[in-house]
Amino acid sequence: MHHHFPTSYSAPFHLFRASAECQECGISCQVIGLTSGTEEPFILQEIKALPEELLSAIIAVHANFELCSSRKLNSLQFLNACSCSAHFPEFPLFSLPGGAFFPTEEGQASQIEVIELPIHGEHEIECSYGIGTGGLILKHGKRINWDSLT
Ligand SMILES: [Zn+2]
């Protein structure tokens, strides 16, 4: 399911936005996930490097997405941060059924916000990806217009 090498990903890029409970402080925070493509998109994970244009667009919507050190990868990667400064591990968000970005039915998918980023073309991103849960979110998620956010 996971591959890891710098490669080209194509627009459209969407942000998924949902809430997740911080494992450190117990507060519910907004978290985001980045996807590339339509129908059944790549859900980008373990992001180590991405173009400034994409990062700026993400940060404009969600400031708490930051580069931090990962013990698991022994390197830097982007993760969602809580206001308590703890980081959200990706596995429970993306890979556990019922996680913020792993809806198991349409009802849960419809609670997830979907924001298309104003980014075109292909971009080199160093990351891994998962496939298989994004299609339900793209189809049933709550669409939010970029212009209403910025
Ligand atoms: Zn916290």
C-alpha cells in the first residue's frame, strides 16, 4: 500500500479537513490530508518535501501543518500539529478504519470537508501514498470553495 520515492503528482490537489482528538492533551483539533487526482485519489503521506506553491496553499487554509522530526523515519516529515504542540501520527488518521480520513460509510465521509487547492499541473513531491479511502470522501465530502477561505 505504501511506496516512497520523489515523484510527480498531478492536479487536482484536494485538502481533506476533519477533526481528530489529540493523543497528548485530549482536545479535538482540525487536521488535514493532501490528495492528488480524481475518482480514487492518492492520499499523500510521509511528506518530506513539497513545492513552495503547494505548501503555501496548504498553510493558507491550515497553519498547523509543519515539518517535524519523525523517529520512525529518522528524518523530517510534515505532520498535523495540535495547539499543545504535539503532532498527530498519520497511521490512526489514514490507516485505521473510522479514523479521520478513513470513513467506513457515506455518513462519516459526508462530515469531512473537501477543499480543492488552486494549484495546476504536475508537481514533484517526496512522499508515500495510500489509495482506497479517498474516493468515498471526494464523492460524499462537504465541498468548501477555496475563495470562501482566503
Ligand atoms: Zn494536543
